[in-house]
Amino acid sequence: MSKIRMMYFEKDDVLHLAISDEPEAGSVELGPNITVELNGKGELIGIEILEASRFIRDSIMESVQARVLRVPEFQPAWQVGDTRMLSS
């Protein structure tokens, strides 16, 4: 597998990940603003993300939030029933 090349087009806020230099034979929209590019065998050769800055920001925030919520020591001390903040 070759190196993945990443190109960002700031003016249009588009991120393109090129996985292969093979010609594109088709594409599939995976969801809003995400399209995968396929070669003639139906293999993934690229990914295009529209509104990339929003996508990356939201993805990072979701990932961080999920990790924080799984780690007990990061739970807010002010949770109902927690008296640690009230004791001196």
C-alpha cells in the first residue's frame, strides 16, 4: 500500500485523501459531505470531505468527549450525591 497523501483546499474547505494514484471509476457518498472514490475493482482510492474544518472539529470533540466520559477520574466532582466539594 502506498502512502496516503492529504490535500486541503482552504478556499473551498475541502480535504482530499489520496490513497492511490489509480484512476477513479466511481464514487459513493457515505454521508453528508463525505464521498469515497473507487477504482475499477471497487477498491477505495480516495476520500473527499466537504466542510472539512467543521468535520474535523466535530470529530475531535466527539472523540475527546467520549474518552473523558469513560475515565472515572474525569467525572465532575459536582455530580449529584458527591459531597467531596462540600467537605473542608
